[in-house]
Amino acid sequence: MFNHERITYRRDLTLLKPEEEKSKLLDVLQSGRSAAVTLGGAWYLLMPDDTGAFEALGGAGSVGEGLCLDGAKFAASIVFRESELALPVSDLASRWSSAGAGGRPALVLEDSLEQEPIGYLPLVDLLKAEADRQQRAEAYFDALLETVSDAVTVVDRNGTVIGWNAVAEEVYGIAKADIVGRTIGEHFDPDALVVLGILDEGRRLRGAYHRPREGTHVLINASPIIEPGGGIIGGVATEQDITHLVKLNDELTVATSRLLTQRINDEDPFALISGRGESMGKVIKLAKKLAETDSAVLLIGETGAGKEQLARVIHRAGARPEGPFLSLSCGAVPAGLAEAELFGYQGGTFSGQPSGQAGRLEAADGGAIFLNEIECLPPDVQEKLANYIKRRTLTRIGASEAVPVSARIFAGTSQDLGQLVREGKFRADLYYALNVVSLKVPPLRERREDLGALVQMYLRVFSLQYQKPLPTVSPEVLLAFVNYNWPGNVSELRAVIERCVILSDNEQIMLEHLPEALQRRQAQLEFAAAANPAGMPVSGGVVAGSDSGSGPKLSSSEQTDRLDKMLRPRITPEEEMELMKEALERTSGNKSNAAKLLGISRGTLYKKIREYNLV
């Protein structure tokens, strides 16, 4: 964490040559300075405390002659270049230890080609620097724990809690003094240990919904803590308390259901669309004003965003709700038939029938028509439609007289019609005739605040359609909805809700009822490959250590099989059977929920039920 800081070294050092007199060296040492001497390719470092030992060598002569008598005791422990002092203290200590050096100081050389000595580093200074860094790291760690808005739990390899922040105290009602230093299993029910079972195998957990205690709902992110050698030495988990969101969702479910019933009873067409958010709220506000007019409306939005539904609602809220509302997808009509489909044909023109055939516009007389993918109309039909909007009369193919028709035009597109006009791909007269007022329908991913109300509306619709009780939505399903981008927009949501109503049999929508794409929005599990590539279960404690040696790699399918077989491998078959009985009792026999509680797949649970003759 502090590798950018250089280790400070002492600079009171004098460089002497071997041929200089011993008396000069003694003068340097007696003045309180240290001295460095190079002799025979080795560096010698003499400290003021070495004065007596050097004098004991006896005789006059040079410094080099004295060192030749017994200089080994004055050798520098190790030599560092100045730039190397920016390395982590652990690296420096490791090099110091591997050099087999004693407790004498290290010599520091400059980084130039000459590599002149510029200072020295006593071992005690290195140890003090490490202690200082350790204290600062702990201060940063403590500050981080208390800064994040999630509950943070840190355990060592034995499951002993070593980190517990104030948010965790608030969420779980357990004081830091009551849990730090104790095993986490002392404070939580067995189902809460599922997360610890995941950490046992060195896997990461991302965005998983969990209920560690009755009435508490959290989102979990958890990771094993890996030491430099590759072993697992602990685990850390952050848990975001979403209990209030779950309660708000429950309240919204009840309130929306009541409000929807009231609005439908009041015959409010806008009850069929939801707009709690600002973006959709503006659209609905403008749509209510348009309902009072009879002008053409251009609806812009992605496929499935709800353009046709909005057009239908505006029509129902208008002055002619009893009139027909027809819909035509222009992109699905062959170009050669588009004119006949819209404007009809006179008798005898194609088939010889005297009465001919009315087009969609004529059939919508007194009501409205929604033309989706309006940009797909051929240019000649675009021109004829623009003339109809201006004059409110149309002429069938093969006829000579125009007939008055009053049908309101709603046009839908996912394209930028203005750009198509500039590129010559769409007629300007039709564009301006349609674009009196345009409504941009936002995609569902930009109005996630409407999800709850939309879900409740479609649940009610399909519950009535299939004659089933109105189901509730489990919190993990709601979270999967929020995490999903909904590329198919409202149309996709409607289809998903219909599927859930059909598949649900316990009056609650569960994660298993969702399509696979949405199920993947929950509990994203990854192997900590660097720590435990083989995904081998380890023993001892909540998060046990593992061998750092390399093991055989497992394929994705083999990893899945191993996860399916994982049911707390440390317990006996009798304990395993008791856990399964307890899980089935807790979930009132719901095998899917029991499997989630145990952290295994449903297939594994069914196999175990048969193995232990559980019913």
C-alpha cells in the first residue's frame, strides 16, 4: 500500500581508501561518523561503535592493512542501490535474509556508474519502517471499514472474525466487541454459513441475494483473501442492506394493486401504462394533452418500448374511444401491396369483384390507426398518406373519386426520421405532417423505477387471464429484473411475466421461473483461479488454507459437477441428512428453496433425498 515511499537511510558516511592511514579512520569514527572502505571487491562498513575493535587490531599502517588482519567482522551485511530502497520492505528484508547477512548495517550506493557509497541502513531502521508501514496500513484499513456504506466482515482461515465495521453492527445488531475474535458461526444460523461454504472453495460471489437472518435482506459480494504464495488465508464480504428496498417493494405491490384497481374502476385508460419516473411521467403528461385533440402523433422509441400501447391509451382517452383502433406493421407488408393495404382498391381493379375492398384507413374511419415502422412505406405510398393527413380524404386504387375518411394517425418508428429526410430516404411532406407532436418513449432500461408498477400490472392481467391467484415476487427476482437491461423492453417484460404466471405453482414468482438470461443476473460465481485453480475443497475453519502447488485444471463442466456435489464435505452423512431435513422443514417442503438454502443444485438435492429415503 505504501510502496511508493522510499526507505530513508543515514548519510553520516565518509568514504576512505585502503591506503589511507588508520589514524584517519579512527578520527572519523571518534567524530561520530561512519566510514566505508572497499578492499578486494568487498565493501567494509565501520561504525563509531567499532572504534575499540579496530584499535585492538594494533599497529600503525594503513586502513587496508588493518582490515586484512581481521576485516570480516566489519563487512557490510548487504549492499543496496539507492533506487532499490523504493521496493517493498518485505522484498528488502527477503534479500537481506537470503544474503545470509548478520545484524550489521547495509551499505547504500548511488545509482550512477561509479556507484559511490552515500549512506547506510541499520537493520533496526528497516524493521522500524516496516512497523510504521504496518501501523499505517491498519489505520487505512480501519478507515476504509468505517467509510464504506456496506456491512463488512473479514475472517481469517479459521473463521475467526478479524474485521467488523459499524454498518455491520447496525445491520445485524452485534457489537464489534462481541464478535471480533470469535468464530462467525457463533452468531448466525446455519443457512448464513452458505456464503462461508462458498469461500471454502476459493470462489468469488458477486451481487447475490441472501437472508442471513429473519427479516434481514442483503446483497453479498465476497472474495477469498490470497497470500503471496497462493494459499487462502481468509475471506472478506461486503453486504449491502436492502431490507428497506424489499419492504418498499412489498408496500408498492399492495399500493399499486389497490391503485390499479381503483383507476381501472374509474375507467382511466392511462392506468394501463406506468410512469413513476421523470422521463415516462413527462411522456404521459403530454399524451394526456394529445388525447384531447385529433392530430397525428409520431411515437419514437425502440422496438417493444410500448409505442402501440401508448397510442391505444391516447385513443381510448380521446373523444372517440368507441371507434376502432387498428394496427399495421408497415415493415411486414410487401412494398407492392402497401398501397392496397392502406387505401384499398375499387371493384374490378384486381379480382373483378364489384364491391372492391376497403383499406385499413377506411376501416378505421371514426377511430384511429397505428402505423408502426412508418419508414418502411414506399415513397409513393408516403406521398399518398401525406395527402390524406392534409385533406382527410382518400382514393382507392382504381377509383376516380375521393371519399372522406376520419381516422386519426399514430405513426411509430425506431429511426431518426429527420435524418432519413436529409438523406432522401423519407418524404419531407409526410414527416412534417406526422411530426406535429412527437412523443419519445424511453426504453425500459432508462425507466427502471417503473418496473415495480409494470410487473404488478402484468401480474394482475395474466392472473386474471389464466385464472390463477395473484402471485408475489421474491426479492431475488426483483433484483434480477433491476440488474437486467431488457433489450426487448416492455414487450419482453410482458412475456417474462406471462411465463412466470404460467410456471408458478406456489403463489410466488421465484428465480427458477425466469428465463435463463435473467437467472444469470443473480449470484455471479467465479473461481479464484490464482488461489485455487483446481477448486479443491479445503479443511479447517471457515476459510482454510490451501496448498500453493499446482493441481490439475478442471473444465467448466467439471467445476459445475464439483459445485453440485459440494455439501459441506467436512460433515458426516448423519449430519448431512439432518441439515437436509432442517432445510426442507424451513422451506415447508419446497425443494427449490431448500436446495438454495443448502447451497446445492436441485438435482443434487433430489439425489440425496432418494439416497437418505427422505420424503
